[in-house]
Amino acid sequence: MNGKLSMEDLLTEAAGGTVEPEPDTTPAPAVEPEPDTTPAPAVEPEPDTTPAPAVEPEPAVVDPATDPTKQTEPKATDNKPNPMKEIRDKYTSEKSIREKMDGAIQRFTSGDYSFKLKDFVVDGKMDYDELITAMESADLKAKAESKGLSPEVQAEIERIEKEKVELEKQKLQVSMDRALTNLQLARSLKNEDINNFFKDSMASNKNPFRWLAQGGDLNDLYALIYRDKLLKSEVDRSVEAAKAKWEEEARRLNKVPASNPAQPTQPTTGNPSGLSMDALLEEAAKRVR
């Protein structure tokens, strides 16, 4: 499995659709315009030659909030241009066009077509949309002839197959959402763990969507992908449990019960010499003999 496949490609592949490999294109980095650091020329103020106006008496101060003749002008909307957004949009558009061009050329060079690239040059520029349309028509005609069908019938068959793939993709997506929820609850996983699970599955050539489509369980796939990690974790838990049990047993055996001061010490009964009953009987038997 190609590690560069997107989530949509994995879903399409599992649903039985065909994933066309993207051309290997290295996008050129976006060039950011350098800021204009040229200082603005200094503007000297012109001398004010206007004669001073006659001094008139100051009008009474009126509160603008209570003055009915005072109208507040709305503030102009500050629509500042965003040069970085314009650069990103331009880069995304150019990248999409470049990928379409590279894909069309790669398809043309790997196929067998009766027309030539110069047939699609208009005013010195290649019309890639016309080229792609011509290649699709030629591929459809060749596929129909190989099956003994008309191009119209072959086009209808491909349309039905595409609809089936889309329907299967929708069913798989619903099943995947349900399966991921169950996996997260069963193993207490976070969203980051799920993302790593998909990445590690792809690195192991295991498509989670295909695994699910074939009747597999994501919990089993998780155990397969992380087998060594889960085994080590299980061993560590077993060792810790055994250690805790051993320490508890050791504390129980070495624990001496404390005396209860509320109860008097019971007098020691038996032989003051410290001999047991059997020893006393044996000693008495020797004396009788």
C-alpha cells in the first residue's frame, strides 16, 4: 500500500474503487513579497498665509447625545488587504493546475493514443482540458471494443459501477465511525491514538477500511499492529501484581501481634523445668526401670 494515500483513497480502495496514483510533483515554495523599507520623503509644511478669522462668541455647549440635530456618521469599515491570504490562495490554485497538467502528460505518455499533443495547442498554449477529455473518450472506446460493446453501453456500466463504489464508501464510513467508537471505549484511546493507529496500520500495509470491509474487527487489528507493545504491557502488569502479592505476604508473616494492655498476662502452665509432658513421662519411665 502506498503510504501517501489519503483517507479518501483508503476508503475508495476498500470499497472496490480504483485509486489513480498522483504524479510526483514537488511544489515550489511560496514566495513572500519583501516589505518596502524605502523611507518616505519628508514633507515640509507650507507657511500658513490665510488671515486669521474674526473672533465670534462661543456657542452654548450642547450634549451630542441630547442634541436632535447632531447626527453621528457611521464609521467606515476597515477592509484591510491580506497579502498572505492572497499568496496562499494563488499558490493553492497554481498547485491544482500544475497537478492537472502533470497528470495529463503522465497519462498521455503511458497510454496509446492516435492524436498528438500539438493537436491541442491553441494560440501557443496547451489546452489540457481538451486533452483530458480526448483521452477519456479514447480510453472508453478502447475498453468498449475489447468487450464487444458500444461506447454508450460501456459508459453506462462505468456509471453504475461508480455509483456502487460511492454507496459502498458511505456504508464503510458509517461502519468505521461505529467501530472506532467501540475501539476507543474498549481501550480508552484518545483521538491522537486513533490517528497514530491509522498511520501505523498503513505502515504495516493494513488498510483499516479494507479490514473492516472483509468482516474484521478493529480491536483485533489494533492487537495485531501493537502486539509487542501490548505483550510488554501485560508482562509488566503481571510482574507488578506478583511483586505486590509477595510484599503483602511478607508483611503478613513478619507482623507480630501487639499485646492488649486491657487483658492481664496469663500465667504459664505446665512443668516449671520447661520439659514437655512427653519428656516428663519418658523420664519417669526411666526411673521406674
